Amino acid sequence: MADSALKKKTTVSLFWSFLDKFGQQLINLLSSLVLMAVVAKTEFAIMGILAVFTAFSGLLIDSGFSRALLNRKDISSTEYNSVFYFNVTLSILLYLLLFFAAPFLANIFNEPKIVFVSRILFLSFIFNGLGLIQQTLLIKKADFRGLTKINIPSVLLSAIIAIIMAIAGYEIWALVAQIVFYSFFRTAFLWIYSSWRPAMTFSLRMLKNSMELSYKLLAGSLISAIFNNIYPSIIAFFFPNSMNSVADYAQANKYQDIPFAMISNTFRSISMLILSEINQEIKRLKRVVSKLLKSIAFLSFPIGLYMILVAEAVFAFIWQEKWLSAVPYFRMLTLAGIVSPFIFVLNELYIARERADFFLGLEIVKRIILVFLIWLLISKGIMGLAASWVIYTYITLIISLFLSDKLIRYSGIDFLRDALPYALVALACCAVGYFATQWIESNLLFIVINFVIVGGCYLLLCRIFKLEMIKEIEDWFSSRKQKRNYAK
């Protein structure tokens, strides 16, 4: 595919993927504002403890098989069927395993409610397992518009149900319903939208072909899912009578992750499509990766630093005193969130180059480092644990850049050249905002004025210093204007 065609495909895919992720995160954000105001903190703590298990559910729709199928050009219907039946079987077995393990989990965390809650919550595993092939086929066709039409109604319906249940006094069941109904609606809409249906064919040989790449990706994703969501469980286990702190940490992590998850998922969707298409062209890969990371830097640094600046004002404005104790965790974890999208895109590079050994090996090394950091800093309390995650994330980025240098000669120096200008400009603008608004007592006014100062200053300085991404945006708007004038 020529560079111009690839650029057009990337732009269209990026637009719909961003619209999809932005819409989902906005709806989740608005619903969470209501749920956090209505539902007790201890109920969020239970959901935080179970997050390490519910993360498995996502693997069943974004597993190693999905990535293996996306990477390959010619796939038979029998192979799709084989992967489908294996994935559904895996989801059922995983559900049954956790169903019978529920009493054990309740005993570990001394919370009897976990038994029934987890057995309903984990139904999402089965629903998600049924939608793997339909999602994969839509991504292969770059039908991000179709995925948007599926995802937005799913998250909206599940949010409405959760809010109604919370207001009606169902507490934790509102939180459970939001997750379970989302997975149900999403899979149902995938089946309605997609014409693919499983046939009664199965080939163990073809399944093994897919597993050559997928089992390493799945193993790496499993390790990642466990450790990325284990902190609330660690807090509940090692700090008795700390359910409020579990809730604070879990919700702080959830909220700081919203913009970065949106950025990560948007660029990850594009990366898995584009990088796999040019995975044999090293020079083009390096150019595309560089452009992707610059785009992430343009968004991630100003958003993250602004979030840290206004965190206390936002929490106080929305929830008054109820969730203010989560602010220190929120600020600390945001430091990690800022760089997490870079890591996601670099992971896609390893997969596109079919270096699953890099992906799995990196996960193993990363988690050994994380365990050491947790052991080292747990004596410092929950903030020590939060700091361990931040340090671990930056070490992960350094290792990822080292591996990308080995694969496509994109080094840490290249990354600093691409990303550092945006970080410095964002930091300078947030400093201006901080010193200019110290006199403001109103939380809402503080939030709004800082948004104007930081946003305006950031765009202005990017233009003054002629940073590449602001020029790309101006060129895009200019081309759109020319097309409209031509159409007239």
C-alpha cells in the first residue's frame, strides 16, 4: 500500500476509533459520577478486589488468537471456526473455575458478599468469549465505524441500567449489572451487525497454527491483566480494615486511566491494523511508529499534567468530602498513566513483527521488576505501592524502547527527540496555570480558567516552536476546508 493510501486509511480509522473510545469513556465517566455519589465506598472496594479477575474477561475478546488472526492475510473459514469454538470453551471453563473458587476468594478477603457477586459478575466471560471472531473480522476490514455503532449503544444501555439500579438502592448490583450487561449487549450487537456465523467445522491442526503466535501473546496478556489489576487486592490483603482505602485506590486508578485508556485504545486499534500491514518494511515501520508516538505525546502530556493540576478541585467540586482521600493516589498514578499509551503502541510493534517472544519475555521481566518494587515499597504504605507502579511503568517504557531499537532501530534517543518537546511545553503551560490561579477559591472557576490557560498556552507554544503535530492538524483542517470549497 502506498504511503498516501496508508495515510488516508490511518486517518479514517483513527477518526472512528477515537470517536468510539471517546464516546465509551465519556459515557462511563458520566455514569461513574452518578454511581460514585450514590453507591457506598465499600461496594466499590469489592469491585476493586475482583478487578484482577474481571480483567480476564477482556482477554477473551482481545486475546492472542485475535492478534494472530489479524496478523495473517489468508485465513480459512475452518480456522475461524476452530478458534471460535476453542475461545468459547475456554471462556466457559474459566467461568466454572472461578465459580467454584468464589468461596475461597471470599475467605481470603473476609468478605462473604464476594461469593454471589463474583458468580454473577463472571458471566461476562462467557458473553465476551462469543464475540471474538466478529470483532476480529470488523478490525481486519478496518470497519471502525461499525465497531463504534456496536460499542456506543452497548455502553450507553449498560450505564442507564446501572444508574437506574443504583438510584433504586441496589448498590453493588448496579456496578455488577453495568459490566455484565455491557458484555451481553456488545456481543449481541456484534452478532446482529456481522454476517459471520460459526459452521460445524473444526481443525486441531489449524488451531495449532494459530497457537504458534497466540499462546505467547495470550500468556503475556494474562500476566499483564493480573498485575495491572492486583493492587486493590494487595491493599485489601496486607492492610486489614482498609476497604475505604481499597475503594480510593481503585477509583483513583480508574479515573486517571480514562483519558489514557482512550488514547491507548485508539492508537492501539490503528497500530494493530497499520503495523501488521507493513510489518516487513523496516524503514516505513520506523516512520509510522515515530508519527504514532508523536501523536500520543501531543495529547498525553498536556492532558496528564492538567489532570494533576486540577485533581483536588475536581474531586471536591463533584463529590465534596466523600472521595477527597483518593486525590493523592490519583495524582501519583497519573504520572504512570501519562506514558502508558507509548508502551501499548510499542507492544503492537512486537506483535506486528511477529516477535511474540519479545512480548512474553517483556511481560515476565516487567513483572519480576514489579514484584521487587512492591516488596521494596510496601512498607511505605499505600502511597508506597502507588509509587512502585509509577517507577515500574517508566522502567517498562525504557525496556520497550530498547527492544524497539533492536527491531526497527527506533531508540530511546529517537523517542526523546519525538516526545520531549511536547512534555516540556505541557509542563511549562501547567506551571503558568498553577501560578496564575493560586488566588481562585472557587473549584469550578479554578478548573475552567486552568483549562483555558493550559490549553491555549499549549497550542500557542506548539505553534511558535513549529512542533510537527500542530502542523499536521493545521494541514488537515486546511485540506478539509479546500475540499468543502471545491465541493461548492
